[in-house]
Amino acid sequence: MSVKRRDHGRWLADVQPIRGQRFRKLFDTRAEALRYEAHIIANKALDPAWNPRAPDRRKLSELIGLWFDLHGHMLKDGERRKAKLDAICKRLRDPIGSTLDASVYAHDRRVRSQAGTTPKTLNNELGYLRAVYNELRGLGQIDYENPLKLVKPFRIDERELSWLTDEQVSVLLDAIRTGCENPHVEPVVLICLATGARWSEAEGLTSVRLKNACITFSKTKSSKVRTVPVSPELEAFIREHWKQYGPFTGAITSFRRALDRSGITLPKGQASHALRHTFASHFMQKGGNILTLQKILGHSSLAMTMRYAHLAPEHLAEAVRLSPLAGVTLSGHSKVKETKKS
């Protein structure tokens, strides 16, 4: 690199910032030539080609470990997610993270789907793996696009929410009271039916969170603390139970056996959760407010609670009142048919 005066009096800036690139230009003054030289050098220093990074050759397993160290350990289900991610990594034969082939991942997903893995599980795993890349990029640990960014999740049909009628609730409670070897099943079921709590929330209830006919749930799925009032009779029943049997212990298996004995059939995976749906469904059918129900259930968004809106009395009444059959005398129509036949 140099700035030299030529025979004709002008100044030549001859700049070669990197091998293979040369910039030459004539100027009327030496100051202009020097500024040009500085400009070329400064701009090339900012160019990635000036000092290219070595390719990121870290394996997917290394990225998963880094994600867990920097972020995953803070999640409630961080350990479980990492176990899922490690299993995915093993099935994909631990590729280089930056060159993960989306089609290879999609093929593995198809194989697992055909083997019986549910679409919901596969969608969750896709979300977990995407989160690894997104978090690491946000933390400045990688500088490339998420290789699974354009992989589409499976479309899942909305499941029908199963809930128990008053008669079924009585049948279930009778099956619990007459044949359950675990005494904790009945109070836990009653708490779920009275508050819409998840089974784990009700089972984890302690005496310090039951006071003044109110139950406070903490460490919930949404990480929110919520308080739900219950009847004084239920509070007294629970306290008397604790005096006799001690704190709640694991009772879900005994509950499932009681459910089988009751003869009540529920969709797969909705055994204990049907108790939560039952509370919400009865709440709306009896004229409850949808926003109040959201707070009671602890839903993070109203959209989740809106699944129960169709059970509101006004909704059900309008379905009948605004139906195209409203006002049509069906029995009279049947008589017309009979007259024609005769």
C-alpha cells in the first residue's frame, strides 16, 4: 500500500488490503489520496471476508448441552426437555448443529409417527429443538438461521372436552367410597370438582394453603398463584381427613381403578383432567362469567377458557331460538306424510 506522486503531478493511491484485491486511483492532492487509502482499509476491516470465521463444527449434542447450561436449567421441565432433546439427537446420529438437514429430521418424524407417536408429542419435540437454536442465537452463541425454521408442525384436530354429568359424579364418588384402598382419592377428587384444579395441584395441597374456606394453589403450570373459595363443609372435611390419614400421597392409580369400576368411559388421556373440565363445564352451564372462570382455572390466555363458552345458557338458548327449524311444527309435518301414504 502506498501513496505516490506521479510524473504529471497527480497522486496515485495504490491500496491492496487483502491478497487478490487491489484498488488504484489518481487524485489531485496527497491529502485526498491518503483519505481514500484510509477509507478502503477501514471498510475492508468491517467486511466479513476480511477476517472470515471458521465454520461452526459443534455437534448437536454440544448445542443442547450449551442451551441447558445457559437457559434450560431455569425451566420447570428443563431436565425433561433435555432428556427428550438427547433422545432426538441420538436418533439423528448427532449431526453438526449448523448443518442439520430439515429433511432428515422430517423423515425421522414420519417414522416415529408411523410407529405410534402422537402428533402432539412430535409437535412438542419440534418446538423444543427449535427453541435450542432460537435461544442460542439470541444469546449470541450461534450466528446462523434455525435449520428447522420452515418445518411445519402437524395439524391436530381439537379434542372434545369430556365432562361428567351430575349423575356420573355421584356414580364416580360411590365407586371411590366403596372400593378405594387409598383414602386420599376422595378428598383430592372433591377438590378438583370444587375448584377446577389439576390433579397434581390438588394432590400437592398442604394445610398452610387452606384457610378461611379458600384454597391457594402455587407452583402451577402457568407459574401463577391463584386462590379459589370452597364451601366451609369441604374445608372441614379436608382438615378432618388430614387428622386421620395425614398429608395427601400419590393417589392417581387408585383413582383410575375407581373410574374403571364406575363404568364411566372417557377419552384416552382425560381421566383426571375430566374433573377439571367438569368444574368448568358446570360453571358455564349455570351462568358463570367466562373471565371469572379464566382466573379460577389459571389460564394464561382467554382463548383457552373460551373452549367452554359454548356451554353458557345464553349460547345454548340461542342455538335453539335462531335455528332454521325454530317455529317449525315437526309433529304436524309427520302427520302430513302419513296422510299422503294413506
